Amino acid sequence: MQYVVWATDREGMLPARQQVREAHRSRLRNPAPHPVTVLLAGPTLQPDGLAMNGTLLVVEATSMAAVRAFIADDPYVRHGVYGAVEIRPWHCGLGPLSGPLSEPNAHAPSRTTSTPPSASPPHSP
């Protein structure tokens, strides 16, 4: 099943985001040990289109729990970049990822909205 992940950065986190961005991108390309495949990914932007302020992901996973675990282990979460994360089951109705609805309750409301488990920056050694 496909899921969409919408994460919003906490205010003032652009420097932290930039510091761990390559680790975040590398992990999206190689999500092991999590059973998740990242289909689409990119930053959301401020209205001026210049500064990053969040993340949008489309992932393939067997369960919402697998997506939650994948996100909880993300460098942006571990470094306190995200202030909120919303995960929803998703179906692409148009475009290269589109296909027939095959899940029995594909239209049933189901979502998770949360504050990331590690909402504060890590301590320095």
C-alpha cells in the first residue's frame, strides 16, 4: 500500500536541516532495515519558493506501523527538525504511480498525526 508523509519543520530549523540533509537523502535511497520503498520525495518550500520548510514523501509499505518506524528513525526526526508529521494511506489516481484501487477499505479514513518522537536536538558528546 502507498502512504503519503507530510512533515513540517519546527521554526528556525533550516540550519539543522541543512546539516543532516545528505544523511536524510541517503537514507531515503537505502531505507534498510525498514520494509519501506520511497517512491517520491522532496522538500516543501516557503511561499517565496527559496527556503525548505518540510518534507513530502510517497512510500510503499505493508503497514502504517512500518511507515511510522521508518519516519521515527529519520535523521530529521533524530535531530529535532520536524515539528509535526502526518501519515496517511494514499492512492495515486493520475500519473505514473496510478493504478486500480485494490485495498478493501481504500476510502476508509485513517491517518496518524504526531509530534516526532525526538522533537529536541540531540545532546553533544
